[in-house]
Amino acid sequence: MSANIVVGIMFALLNSLGYGLLLFLLSSGLTVVFGLLNVLNIAHASFYMLGAYLAYEVVHRTGNFWLSLLVAPILVAAIGIVVERFLLRRVHVLGHWHQLLLTLGLSYVLLETVKWIWGTESYPLSPPALLSGSIIIGGGAYPIYRLFMSASALVILSALALILYRTRLGMIVRAAVSNAPMVNALGYNVGYVFTGVFALGALLAGLAGVIAAPMLSVYPGMAADINVDIFIVVVVGGMGSLKGALIASLLLGLFQSFGILILPDFAIFFSFLLMAVVLAVKPFGLYGEKSI
């Protein structure tokens, strides 16, 4: 096996890891919202797009990427709070069809709002100087920023798991999902808990948009381009399963990277092949439950 083939395979593995972890960072917010609130949010990828545009705006005005990494996700979370409080809460008890229709309409509203404010052209966003170079791996140059994307997703995964399963706050959230009246009786406002969970999902989507922007640029179609992959991850992993979302994200990244390397003309079909195979064996996803 030649050195070029070895380097190509190594870079394909790194790319699959980077894209898979980016997908997880994005789909984890959707998974948490569905798993804890039983809300299907079609507009989740639109929060990702908003995070990228707000990051571009912050960098354009201040020249500070690190500031955008803090400010943009918080602004997206604030928008998520408004959406949950004044829109989703009104249709939550009506079922998934009403949630789907509402969030589908919201995704179009957010898309047209972005076009109205920023136009339809694509905006490049440069990574910070600290992450703008490359390192030599196996005789080839690999962007440092891609490694930063992967490391960021792993840190966020660890923090999310710690909060949900190892803290008092996570215990209150899970208890509110299981028995809301009892949690209310104990003095906790369940409405605030649910709003906080939805805001967390929006924040994760906005953060994914900020992190992805320097690699993918900022453009109106970025939500539509990744929306299918997000829902493939959620369906393959199992609705509401954080562990399933992680495994499905890594598998999808692997399938797509090596699909592009081996059969570039048919790479788009590998994602659907993965979903078809998994659902044929486990109809509720890798870690899904029949009750969902």
C-alpha cells in the first residue's frame, strides 16, 4: 500500500471524526429536546444557521472569533426561549403534528429573516490566528481548525453528560419529565425547567453553527444542507438517546467520508443506506424505545 493511500485513509478517518462530532454537537440539542420534552423541532437546523450568521456579525464588528463563540450561542438560546415560551408551549399538548407544522413554518420565517438582513450571498469566516495553520500528519498537512472542532465537540459531550446525569440540576430535569406534578409540588417551576431545556438545545445548535462557520462558510442554505443528516442521526441513534446520537453521528461521518473517497458520485446514498440497514434490524433505532 503506497504512502499516498495511507495518508488518504488517515485523513478520511480524521474528516469522518470531525464531521461526525459536528453532527453530534448539532443533533445532541435535538435529541435532548425530544428526549426530555417530547418535542419534534424541525427548525433546529435554523438555530444552527442563526449561530453561524450571528458569529459572522460579531467577528465582522469586533474582529474577535472567541467573543463570537460566547455571544452567538447565548443569543440563539435567547431566541429559543422566546420560541418555546410563546409558540411551542401553546401547541405542546396538541401532539407532534402541530409541533411539526409550527416548527416547519418557523424554519421558513427564520430563513427569510436571514435573507432580509444579510442577503443571499455567502460570507467567509476565517478561524482565529491560533487555529489557522496546519500540522503535518503522516506526511500530509491537516488543518488545525478541524482538530479544534473535534476537541470542542468532545468537551461539550462530556459537559452535557455530566450536567444531565451527575448534577442536581440534571436530576430535577429528568424528574420533571417523569412526573411534572410532583416536581411542581416540591417547589420547582416545571415551565421554567422545560424552557431551560429548550434553550439548551438551541444553544448547542448555535454553538455548532459558530464552530462550523470557518470551515463551511456562512450562507442561507446551510440549514437545509445539514437538516437531513441531523434527522438521520436522530432516527438511527433512537429518538431521545444521547448515546445513540453519538454513535450514529460517528457512523454517518464514517460512511460519508469513505463514500466520497471510494464512490464520490454516489456518496449521498451512503447516509440513507446506513439508515435503511439500521431500521431494518432495529425499527426504533440503535437505542430507541417502543414507548417513543
